[in-house]
Amino acid sequence: MQKNTPPRSTIRLTRRGRIALVVTGAVVVGTAVAVPLLTLVPEEDVRPMTLVIPEGWRASQVYAAVDKALALPAGSTKKSLAKAALKLPNDAEGNPEGYLFPATYPLQEKTTPEKLLALMVDTANEKFNGAPIAAGAQRNAMNVYQAVTIASIVQAEADTRADMGKVARVIFNRLERGMPLQMDSTINYALNRSTLRTTADDARIDSPYNSYQRMGLPPTPIDNPGEEAVRAAINPPPGDWLYFVTVRPGDTRFTADYGEHQRNVAEFNAQRKTAGGQAAG
């Protein structure tokens, strides 16, 4: 979906300025001579040709990016939802979270927020409703919207792409055992933040996205996942894991033993404390 780069057959103005030819006077051996000089004259930023939506962005981040890319007042894209006529699943109840598919989208002179959002949703439907993902969701006794919701948690929680399948398996194992998911990413979504630390007070907030207190999946996806996260959600590897923690970047530990998990969490906390001390120093 990337827009091809136009041929460089003509000189184009740069985004930071333009070259203008001006005539000034110069004195040479006492004689006034008109000579052309090249000077840099600032000009306004040129509208970008594409908009990149990264994997894992929330809808609020997408709206802000569209506003900026189309040079619109803040909040314009979110307000346009009412007239965008997005083709969303019934379960979404008009909320496009999870279906603003991460990709590179072309921006043209007549691009509007409604058209851009519709293109993102249409792309998501094309990706999600195809045979592999739809069949995979059915194989796991869920619908596509539920699979996308799980994928959004996987996208937010997995430290690396290699961990995505294991995170998905933890989610399935907890759901099958009637355990709350207890995912910090859902708390972060409820509080509109991103952090590694969740406090006891955070875990008591009254929100349908509080997966510490509420059973099952959150009511909607918590971000817009990419294809790898969705594939992990419909085809996780076998395993009995119930807990995981990323002790340090690249070192996520999965276990079915709560005592082992507590030791991993203690090591994670010690690492953070050490890192904090080094930063303060």
C-alpha cells in the first residue's frame, strides 16, 4: 500500500526551504554590477505523501497522527467517526479500536479523515476475514473480533515477536482455567498511559478494562495489532504457562509455577531498582 516515489525528472522544492533566484547589487572596482545570487528562502512544510501507522498504536494515537498529517485541528479525526460509515464487526459497536490496521497509507490532495479511516478498516477486514485467520479463530472457539482482542493484548505485552505465541498461550490457559487475565496492558489502556509499573491502587480501578478484577477478555481490543500478533492469537504454541515477566529486554520468562514467577518478578524489581539508581547517578 506504499505510494511509489515519483520520478525525479524535475527539480522539486525541499520541505525545509526552497531555492530562489534574487538580484542584488555588488560593487566591483567602483562599478555597480548586478549579479544573481542564490539564497535560501524558508517555506512552509509540504504535506507528507504517506502516513505510517505502527503496530500497537491505540486509536487515540492514530487520530492524532491523521490530524497532523492532514493539517487539521486536534480532535477533527475523532469527530469524523460519526460520518465515516466504517465497516466494523457488530461486536465493535462503532469503536474502530483494533481495526485501524497498521500499514503505510497514501495521502492525496482529496484525502479526508473519513476516507483514511475507512481505508484502514477495509484493510483490517481484508486481513482478518480471510480464511487463515477466520478459520483459526473458529478452531479456537472464538470469533474474529475476539481473536483481534487477544492479538491486541499480545501486541502490547510481548517483548519480542518470538514471545508473541507464548503470551497468547498464557491468555488461553488463563481463560480456560477461569482465571482473570491480570494483564497490565489492559490497566494502562483504561488509564490512557504506558508504563511497566502497576500498583495495587491501579488494579482496583472501576473499569471494564480492569483484567485484574474482571473475568474474560476486555470489551474491545486495546490497540491495533499487526499480522504477527493476530497469527499468534489464533495459533499459539502448546504449553502450560500461566505467568510471564520480562526481567530485562530480551529475557521474558514463562512459567506455570507461581513460586517461580514470584522469584522472576523479584529479579525484575531488583533490575529496575538498579537501573533507576544508575540513571539517578
